[in-house]
Amino acid sequence: MNTKQIDYIIELARTKNFNRASENLFISQSTLTYQIKEIEKELKFELFERSGKGATLTPAGKQFCTTLKNIKSQLTQAIEQAQNFSKKYSDNITIGLPVRSCIYFLPQAIKEFNKKYPHIAITPIFNGFYKPEEFLRGNQDILFTFDNEMKHVPETKLINLYTTGIYLITKKEDRLAQLKTASIKDLKGKTLMVGGGSPPQLKALQQRIINTTDIDYFNSENHDTTLTNILADKGICLTPGFFRDYTNEFAWIPFECEEKFECKLCVHTNDKRECVKDFIKILKNIYKNHFFEE
């Protein structure tokens, strides 16, 4: 099956009519009819049920067409990216990270890197937390991680980037926002949002607070939901410093606790490119000169 045939299937599924689909595809109706029959012969199942009113997808056709749409979207994206790179770039370094704020100085590092390597692109890929699969498959060159979660993965190397603690997040109007630092005793009478994919250190702290303090709590699905709930006066939360986005929308108060996060970059040991080494050196120097914690 070729890309044109994928377009034929998707358009016929959308219009449910051979005549309209062929007009939109700028081919004859007989050509479209022949192509669909040939595709079904290759697949060994029927994609469409034909009737006097038109054509509708079979149950198998619905499933297949959904997958084809995803493939088409990915193919279009791949072509567009390749066109961009073919015009301007000779190489690419991909860096996987959960959210933009984890490497707050990434844009600054890219600008500095491009002064020396104008023909090499840096492509951030946002994977979400605890999802190193694409890096492990070799589809990403650098992976943001923390502590030692990638320590025992063969043929990889961990590089220290920065250390961050835990912050209390509140609305800027909250009385706690006036504190320079916050502690467990300051949370008395508040509602603490927990869960939401919290890393183990944070979960342990949350449980310690719940067990020792007069505080309500409820589970929040994810960080964005948590921030929405804070603005809706539903509670407060504790979060690692690598989530800090510096938008000034919330109050971020350093929280007194032993828990820390050693934020690191993970690279493949077989990647010997000097440009990768230089990019990591730039990132490390920026974080060294701009201490992350405030």
C-alpha cells in the first residue's frame, strides 16, 4: 500500500461517497473504485460496505482507518521536519524532557550552541515523566532524569546538571505566600493536593505530613490539574523545584525538608559527537553561573 492509497481510503471514509471522494482526490470514480478493490484484495478483508447510498466503513475498516489517520499524521510531520532540516541543518540533537521548566535555561543554551554550530538543530521532545523508552530505543540523544533512576542502564552515562528541593505552591494572595520558607507546621488547617504522578521522595513527604499534621488532602490527577485547583482555592501543593516555570502566576516558597532531587542528563556512551559534548558543557556552565535554587 502506498501513500496515495492511504489518501483514497481516508477520503472515501470521510465522504462516504465514491463520486464526491474521487472529485476531491482529482481522479476518476472508476480509478477510485479499482484502487479500493485492489487494497481490499491486498488486505484480505473488506474496508467498505457498498450500497446505493454510498460506502460506509466495515468494523474492521473503522479500526484500520483510525490507524491510517495516525500514520498519515506522523508521516506528514516527518516529511515537514525533514524538509526543514534539509534546507538548514546537517545534524540534529534530540533531548527528551517531561516539561519545559525542567531545563529552564534550555532556550539560552540553544542560542549559545547555535553560534558555534549554526547547522545543527537542537530538538526538545516532551515525553512526560518516567518514560525513557524512546531514549532507550536510541531515538533520543539526551534524556532529562533525576536521582539514579537510569543508573544501572547499560551503555548510558549520567551527567549532573543541578540539585533542587521541594517547594510549596500557593496563590499569591495566600497568607503562606509571605513566608521566606515554609515547614510542616505552616500547613496546619490547609488542604494538600497529593498524587498526580509524584516521585517517590515527594510521596514519602506527603504521607509524613498527612500522618503528623492536622491537614486535609485529596488526590489530584496531574500537575496541571493541581495548579488549576490552587487557583480555584481548593488547596495547596508541594512539588519538586524542576517544575518551576517562573511565570509569576503562583507563589513558590522553599519547603523545609531533607528531600532533594539530583537532576541529571543521560546520554548514550556510544555517541561520540563533539557537538553533543559541547551542548552539554554549555548547559552545565549556564546552570553553574545561574544557581537554580532561589
